[in-house]
Amino acid sequence: MTMLTVAEARAKARTRLNKSMSTWATQPGPVVLEIALHPPTEKQVLDDQRAAMEWAASWRTIAAPAPASALAPDTDTAMPKISDNPVIDWTERSWARVGRQQVPLRLRLGTPETVANFVGGEEARQWRRLRDRTATIRSRFGDQRPATSANTEEAAAGVDPLASAIKAHAKRILGLSPAEFATLLDVVEWLRDHPVGTLRPRQLPIRGVDSKWFETHRSLVTALLEATGRSEAVDVLDAEPRIRMRILDPELIPSGLSDITAPVTQLSQLAIAPRLVFVFENLESVLAMPDWDDAVAVHGSGYAVDNVARLAWTHRARVIYWGDLDSHGFAILSRLRKHLPHVDSTLMDEATLIDHRDLWVQEPKPHTGVFPELTGTESRALARLRAEGDVRLEQERIPWATALAALTAKATSAGESAPMTGNRGDRPATRRSGRTVHR
């Protein structure tokens, strides 16, 4: 039989509730969710009368038939009705062998609350939580947008910025604990009422709010501030990205500092002009580098490698990148090359991969993208490691002597310097780029 059971109807209503919850919470009004129940034919009833009777009885527990005068005999024409309770359209069928029978045609759920009551369970609790939190947000911020021409145009067009913000962040609003939700409202209200300009999250005078809290909830706070027309009220700053680097040439070292971790903008302003910049993904490789004329070693920090290109002096230097020989290593190289097209690579070729077969490991989550910035040699290495079953050769597994020899060969192939040897005091001074450099 094709008869729709109560459980199947609940599943349909649950799907609709999950899909429409944020819309219903921000745009109150009738829903009129109709679900056809597919009553049996006379032949189907005769085939299994017990199943047909149990099916009809199950729907009577949801909504019993109205008096006979309210029924539409022998017709599927529904009688429109909106109610806070489930409504079932029943009709009377006159069958030659079964007689007159009242059968349910369709289920009507006329309001979001009716849908939630019918569905029950966690979805109903989520609906009520979102409904109540939407009402709370509206009561706190709904009528406090400053009068501007933009706001007037939005109102004329029927745009509700607060409803749009709630819909866009409904899942996040639902996921907040009661205490977190209360804190969110306090933060938005304080920032709206105190146009303090630029500050750090740590400076917000709200109990329980710190940098981690603001990092987690920034997008929701920003959306609600924009919806209240106060997006310009405050510019809460993130901590600026920091880079660790080593200046390998003592002649370049500012104030005796050779191992530096600092914000990108500060490092970019260093009065240095290295001819050679090594970018390594493995910090230990950076720390292991020997003294090297006119050279700097920078820790790339994975996909944050974009920050390296923000260092102004890298654009005037030869840049050599060395990362893990795996799909993500090539993705990071490709990313860096978008900003620094002249980047060269080393130890990221097919020969290096094959020579260290015994050091391969499986890449847990390989990158499946296409990287047009790779050279032919790099692309062949990527294809080979994928063909071998998404293997990886981690940078730190390559013997250091092998790595240093490859780095030296790559640097000197373009006329750059090699690592320094011997004691600095034993090397004569030479002049380069307007300053004295020891060799």
C-alpha cells in the first residue's frame, strides 16, 4: 500500500522545519504545510483490511474527523483551514463492497508552532530556542537603527537587515549556550553604544570577553552591528600575523638580533636588503641553517605563506622555497608563487622523491587541486607522488647534509653565495651593495 504513515509524515515535516526554521523565526505568519496522506483504494482495503483500519486509526489520534456535515463526500477537494493544532482533511468514500468509510486525505499544519509540536524532539526544542532568541534580539536591537537614507531605502524595499543577519547566522545563534547568548547581546549592545574607535578584544570591558571569545564570535557580532546600522562603531583588531626568521649574514643583523619573531609589518620595514631569501616550511630547517652571505631564512608557516610576500625586501631578492614533498607542499608553493612569481624551489622534484623512497609515509588528507603555477619539473613530481598512492616525503626526513648540498647548488647556480665556512675573523672583507661583507 502507498498510505503515508504518521512517522513518514513527521519525517517530511521535520525536513521542512529544519529547512525553514530561520525564515519562520524572522518572518512570523501562517505556514500552511500540507502533506498528502495517500489513502487506499477500495481494492487495497480489501487486500489488507486490518492494515487499512490501523492506518486510519493512527491518524484519528492526530486529528479526529469533523462531524459528518463538515465532510466533503467522495471528493478530494480540501476545506481550507488554518489552526494552531494539526488539521486533517477527512472525506467519506462510498465503496460497493466496503461501504461508507471516512478516510484522511491530507494533513495541514498551519503555523510554525504546529509543525514543531507535530515533529517533536530536538528539532522542536531548536525551533523554540531560535524563535525566542530571535524575539530577544529584536527587542534589544530591532528599533534602534539610525535614520539614514540607506535605511529608508531598505525599508521602502521591504528589506529587514536584522532578519537577514539572524537568518545568515541561525546555526551559530542556536549553538550558543544561554550564557554565551547573553554575552553576545551585551557585546553588541556595548559596541553599538560606545563608538570607541580602534581597540583590541582584550580592551572590551565586558566580563568573560577576551581575544579567543571575540575570534570565535566575530562574524556574528559584526553581522548584528551592521544590522543595527552601527558597523562603523568600532574596529576591533586581530593580532597581526607574526613571522619567524633568521638573518644568516651577520653583516645584515640589526642591533645584534639574528633570530627574530615579529609582526609582518615590522619585519617588512627592516633596513635590510638580502640578495637571497630561503623559505622553509619546517622550522627546524630554518634553525639549522649556517651563516650565509647576503641571506635570510624565513619560516613559511604552511598556508600562511602569503605573509612572506608582504615582506617588502623579498620582492627584490632571489627566493628559494623548500617544503614537504607532498600535495600540500606543492599547494603552498603555488600559493606563494601567486604573490612572488619569481620563487624557485629545491628538493621538490621527482628525483628527490625516488631517491628517498624508504622515507615515504602516507599523506593522510591529500590535496586534490590543480596548481597552474607549478613548473614542469614540479608538476611531474606531484603527478608521481599521486601515482604512488598519495605518498609524502617530509622535509625533515631528508638528511641534512643532502639538503644543505642541494640548497648550496641551487643558490650558486644563479651566481649567489654559498654557506660561509671557517671563522669570520679569518675571512677578508669585501664590498657589496655599498656595505662591507666578510667572506
